[in-house]
Amino acid sequence: MPSIEVPGATIHYETFGSGPLLLLIPGADGRGSIFYNVAKLLAPCFTVICWDRRGYSKSFLKGPQDFSNRLSTDADDAHLLIQYLSNDPATIFGTSSGAIVGQRLLERHPDSVKKLLAHEPPALSILPKEFRTKGTGLIQHVYDTYRAHGTAAAMDVFTSGLSEGDDGAVMRSCMDATRGDEIRANSMFWFEFELRQYTSAPVNFKILEAEKEKVVLVAGVESGDGPGVGPIAVIAQRLGKEIARTPGGHVGFMTAPEVFAEAILKLLE
């Protein structure tokens, strides 16, 4: 079981294929295994790295943690993993809160990033005030539902506003605590330490603008102009970039891995 030691954690990762490094950053329950199907399809062109972010699945915490700076710590972990595996910068694909981690990685360690594909980051802090207030209110409602009624009820609320199609069912399955202790622990960790914190984190537009040639903004076709696309639309406007569309919705890499992988390869040509 490959892993590296970083300050405060053991980071577990899996490798697929050979070639330039492509690091996939998961959102939500933090497991690298959500990418395994698409990673195998990308493996002929890249060394694809799927990793469990610290505190999730097999990436165990060690000693005291600074949870107030956890987003930056996630970005630092990604940087250390890239340095451990390659002498060259990596291409990054981050989805959902994993895209927020990817943006923070670019902000803190730009020399580790060759290209960043940011897929639907829920960066509510950059929305216009009316939509930011509505979004943060929904996130707080999801958290309050989790504390009062558990993860399943909270996920029903969380997924209710997502795209049509299979997104909601897949996301609820990923966070279904009845599937075992690992999923239960991951979902509770996410609700407590990430749901509110990462969605409210500031975005450093000064650095993003300076590094914008590295940034590819991505959203699912089925996500349309829904709430999951609002933040990346703001980023696109600020950076003067178009949003590239990939198959599926918020979790197209799980619902349609074959065509999703083809779309990612086209974006990286």
C-alpha cells in the first residue's frame, strides 16, 4: 500500500499508467478510489495519481491538527506528493472541493502545477452578495440537518439542487454511511471539517490571474447554469476565460467515465 509521511499525516495513494504526472483531487468524501475507473482510461497517457486526502479512508491523521488551516494543509499535502513522485510539475484535476484544494495549491505552490483543471469548485465566497448569502444559508441548513438528523437526511438536502440525471444518486451512495465504517467516517469528517469551511474559503484572484494560463475551467454539460456552476462562472469572468464542458454533471467522471476521460484528454492536448 503506497504512502508517504507528511507533517501530521500518512498520505495513501495509488498509481495508474506511465507518463507525465496527473494528480486527481477528490471532493466530498475525500477518497481517491472514486477516480479509479477514469484513472485507468487516462493511464495510457499519464501517470495518474489517486490519493486519499488527509483524514479520509487510508490517509490517517497523526498527532495534533490545525483544522483552522486545513485547506492550505491539503494543498501542501498535494505539493509534497507531487515532489515525492516527480521532479516536474504535475497536471492537476480537482473536482468540487477538490477543485478548491487545486486552486489553493496553485496559490501556494505554483511551481508544482503545470496545468489546473478546476471542475465545479463550490467557492461560494466569490459569488455576488445575494447568491452568496443564499448559498451559505443552504450550506448551514445542510450542516444543521446533519447534526439533527444524520448524514442521509443531510445528503438529501445537499443533492436536491444538483443537475438532473444520476448525480444525486451517485453522490448519496458515495456518502451512504450504511455501506460501512470507512464511508461513515469519511462522511462525518466532511460534514464537520469541510462542508462549511471550504465553501466559504477566500479565492486569491491576484495569483489566479497571474497564473491564468495554467487554469482550465470545467463544468459538466448536465450541470447547465445551475448552482454548481455559479462560482466557476464568476472565475471565468474574472480571468477572461471560457468554461469547458465535460460529459455528465457534477460527478461525470463516475457516471460516464469513458467519454469523460476522452474529454479530459482533449482539454490537455
